[in-house]
Amino acid sequence: MSRSAQEIQGWMIDRLGRLMGVPPRELDPHEPVRRYGLDSIALVAFVTDLEEWAGYRFTSNPLDDHPTVAALAAFLAEVAAKGRQERK
């Protein structure tokens, strides 16, 4: 399933908010995710949930290459778009 960067970003903000117990509106998608102080267990849970939801398996920690929600959402939307093109 192909998702837009905006839809992916919305899902990630919502999930991070639930993991941290804060309203999603308090999270800035342009700030590094690690800035929010998630421990390693919460970060792994976030990435695992994202992989399952997006249907994409990361080969390394995605936050190393795409440290913000906005950057990671754009990356996943690009991957989805390329996948759609390859299936045609």
C-alpha cells in the first residue's frame, strides 16, 4: 500500500505521542526524534511498529539517516512511490 509523506508523518507523530504520553500537537516533525528523550526500548518499539504499519523493513536504524519525523516520512513515501513504479 502506498502512503503519502503526510499520512506517514501523521502516523509517526501519533505513535510517538502515545509512546511518550504527550499530545501529538506538542511534537515537532522537524526536530530530531531522539530529542524527545525516548529510551532505547521505546525507540525499538517505534521502529518495529513503523515497519509493520508501513510494510517496509529497515536494514539499519532509520533515525541515523533520517533523524526527524518529516525526513523519515519523506523517505518512506519515496520508497513507496518507487515500488509503485517498479510494479507497473
